[in-house]
Amino acid sequence: MRVISGSARGLKLKSPEGLNTRPTTDRIKESLFNIISPYLYNCSFLDLFSGSGAIGIEALSRGAKDATFVEFNKNSIETIKQNINLSKFKEKSTIYNLDVVEAINILGNNNKKFDIIFLDPPYDKGLLLPSLKKIEEKDLLKNNGFIICEQHINEPEIILNNLYTYRVKEYKITKMVFLEYKN
């Protein structure tokens, strides 16, 4: 696993030990960042279910002004910290070792808003929809921002009150679902 482009290009990142995380492949990550690259410069990026932190670090490497990482697993948190230190993005990073819904509550209560929110929950655990509903409730997304959800290809369509799907990019067993405000 490595940083594909930007100021930290080529940096090899550490992965959490064990089988509890499922890193986004370099091919999918490169495709994703080619899609969102025009929106990254100077954006605030929220990486939920961060795993190794590779997605948020890639965003920082490509020009995001800051990234917030949320991960519940303590081993993964240590890996995120190591990767942030390796990439020299400590000053631009905030890390929460919390359940995602709890972290969203805290961020919302502190009036935090993000340009891009990325979610990569474990597949088929029922974590995506409650997280998205909490993002809506706490109003974490800026008006011109968008949300990207990584899902298993067979997971059902996302239907929410204030957000709609405007793009779906499919890979072998993975799909990226892009959401934005309806108005």
C-alpha cells in the first residue's frame, strides 16, 4: 500500500495487522482520486472507518487542507498515527479513536463541516446507513460538498431524505457511491 500521487507520492504505508481491515486497492484508490481530484485542493476531508488512514493521507498528499480520521480499532489507530507521521501530515490531521456515530455526534456538536466525506465501513455489517443518517442529522457536509461510500457490489441502493446518489462507479466486487444534497 502506497501514496499514489502528490507531495507524499510513492510513500509506503503500513497496514494494520490481522484481517479486520480491508484496504482499498491501489487501482480503486487511483480511480477514485482521478474522479475527485478537482475538488481536493484546500478541502476539509473526513475519513470514516479509516483503517490505515490511506484514503485521508492520499487526500492530504493531493492538496486537502486538513483531514479528520475516525477509527474504532486501537491497532488501526496506531497504524494511522504511524502513517501520518511517516507522511509528515501531523499538523493537518485530527484523529478520533471512537465509534463512527459517536464521532459524528462530537463533530456535529462542534459545528464541524466537511467538503468531502469518505466512508468505508466493513461490508454487510449494517454500519453505512446509520452513519449516513447521523451525518445528515448533524449536518456535517458543506453545501457544495459530497460523500463517497465504498460498498460491496451487492449491497442495496442508498436512499436518504436529503441526499441523493449522483454517481456510482463499479469495480469487481466494490462500488463507489457518490452522494450530494438534493437541492
